[in-house]
Amino acid sequence: MEIKIGVQHAARELVLESTDNPEDVERAIADALSGESALLSLTDEKGRRVIVPAKHLAYVEIGESSARKVGFGANA
């Protein structure tokens, strides 16, 4: 699953691929925003951890991963 995180006062969004299910990600976001945790902490599919202060979150998009096409067949 692809997760896009917008951070206030940052020109680019953070994009990560995660193996977590959408419900767990949504719960982590809700906990961070409700004050239960001051940080949003997510782990990508390679085991790297992304930590963002909850007060600086602009938005979070949770979506399905899209397969990237490479080569001559990409336009078809």
C-alpha cells in the first residue's frame, strides 16, 4: 500500500510503500492526531521507519500501490 504524507512548511511530500493494512495505518494517524502520541511513526516495506511530529501533519493519503510500467510497453 502507498502512503503519502504532507508535512507543513515542506515543499515535498513523503511517500512510502508499506505492508501494514489500512486500518492499522489509520489507527496510528488517529492516535497521533488525538494526542495519544506526539509522533506519527510508520514503517515501510524495507523496515525503514518514518517519524513525523503530529502537529506538523498537513495530510495523509492511504492508497493502493500502482505497478510502474517500464520499457516499450509502458505506453500501451
